[in-house]
Amino acid sequence: MDDVFEPAASDTRAVFLRDVLNGLSKPQKSLPCQYFYDAAGSELFEQITELPEYYPTRTETAILNTHAGDMAEALGRDVLLVEYGAGASTKTRILLDALRELAGYVPIDVSEEFLLHTAQALRADYPELPVYPIVGDFMTRFGLPQDSQGQPVGFFPGSTIGNLNDDEIVQFMTAARALLGDQSQFLIGIDLRKDASILIPAYDDAAGVTAKFNLNLLTRINRELGADFDLGGFAHRAIWNDDASRIEMHLESLRMQSVHIGDRTVSFDAGETIHTENSRKFTIDSLLPLFEQTGWILKKNWLDEDRYFAVLLLSAT
Ligand SMILES: C[S@@+](CC[C@H](N)C(=O)[O-])C[C@H]1O[C@@H](n2cnc3c(N)ncnc32)[C@H](O)[C@@H]1O
């Protein structure tokens, strides 16, 4: 498609294979969580957002609905909204409706098919709005589309920042500061620390949708890399790691087994896990040093009544 900006021409299958083999060679096997999001993974994530146990989406949506007017006022006119990990852009619509004289919208996502479908739906619903989808990894450097105009403003909802460790947050925020520029602002949704009795069900729901989402990673590796993971041999686990203040998702091998990926064989002991995702739960204060060292300062924040979730407005310093 001619309206899609590809930041780097690379062999995505080779990169995927390299990342999978690297991750599965570590003492604690792991897989990068961005690979959850093929078309099926993005659909499953949308189902997760509707689950009764999954409080983050409805809480952040309520914060946006309540304070969109304030946010729009703080962001000003002529905004070029740049969204990292846009997914279905559902929450974005709240901002698009509140912002005045929008200059454009740049959704960035690794999930190509889903992103293009979202962009098409937005163009139909907002015919005046220039939409410039970027397919790619937001951890890599890329530029804004050449013909885009307006004052760049970052948007990073969904507490996707919670998937990153401190070093990755520094890398990400530094790159965002360089991309968005000296006058920019950044709206970031963060999930706050709360009791494990609320957190664990949010990542291990009764209907088993999160389990399907986690296991879909193995289905994807089988399909795209010709591997032979037996999905019945692995089970979804969600663990609260209090010291690291994060929910960890793992896939646990239910027996001793070997899996073939290309010409490599990967062995699993019974009970051994593949660590597939971290979802960090923050306090606002714990993030401020990381923001400050990367050229951002907290300007305002909005929380829900239960203090489950926060939307932060940062300003470039
Ligand atoms: C937790 S979902 C959030 C979706 C949506 N923004 C929301 O708030 O509901 C994470 C989204 O980020 C995308 N994503 C994850 N890692 C990414 C990366 N490294 N680069 C670009 N997109 C990424 C996924 O495809 C997915 O759409």
C-alpha cells in the first residue's frame, strides 16, 4: 500500500527467528512480548479489554472520557497526535473528538494488518483527518511521515510502557523526545500498584482469553517459523512478582519435551517456563527520574477514584 510508511526494510522473518532462538537459549527462557501481536493476537487483546476482570482498559477509558476537555485544552490546537502501540485506537477516538483543529494522526504498531484496518476505519469516521499509519517497532528509530504537519504530541495509552524495563523506558523516552521535538507534550497511561487479588485475575481470566493470547505466541512461531510446539504441552501462568512490582506471564511446559525450530532443537524440563511478558505496576514518583533524565517533566496527571490507573501529561524540557 502506498500510504504506509515502513521505517526499515528488513527481513522480518529472520529477525523473528533470531529473537525467538536468542530468547529460548537463555537460562530463563523468554520471548519478546511484541510478538504476541499478529492479527490473531491483536484480536485476542481486544477481547481481553472487554473482560470483567481486566480493569485497565475501562478505567483508563473512564479517565479519558472524564478529562478529555482538560487534556485537549492543555494540548492546544494544530496537534499531530503520534500514538505508540495504537492497536484498535479506541481510546484515541476520545481525544480525536475533544481536540480542536487536529493536524493529523500517526498510529504506530507492529501488528500490520490490524493497524491498516484501524487506519481505514478512522479515515471513514474522520474524513477530514489525515491518518499516517507507521508499521514497525516503536523501540527502533524512525521519522515522522514527510507530508505530516502540526505540533507533534505523543500518546502511549494502555500502560504498554509497563512492558518495558527501566533501560528500555530510557531508550524509548529519549527517542520519543527526539522524534516529537522541543515543544512537544506526551500523554502516557500507567497502571498503578494495587493488591495482587485484583491484578492476578486481570491476567488470568475465568474465560481463558488471556491464556489463549499467551499460547497464540506458540501458534505464531509454529506457523511463521515452521516450529512444532505442541500447544497442549504448555499452560498459561500469571504470577505477581512483588519485589519487581510486576505481573509476569509465562508459558509452563507441562512435561519434559523437545521442540524443533528450523534446524534447532529446544529442550524443556517439566515445569520449566518461557517468560513471555512483564506488566509493571508503577507509582507515579518511581517514573519521574526516568522521565526527567530523558528530557520530560510531569505537567499534570489524572487518576480514577480507586487510584487504579493514571494518565500523565509530560512536557518536553
Ligand atoms: C497493550 S496493547 C495496547 C493497545 C491500545 N493502545 C490500548 O491502549 O488498548 C499494546 C499495543 O502495542 C503494540 N506493540 C507492542 N509492542 C510494540 C512495539 N515494540 N512496537 C510497536 N507496537 C507495539 C501491540 O501490537 C498492541 O497493539
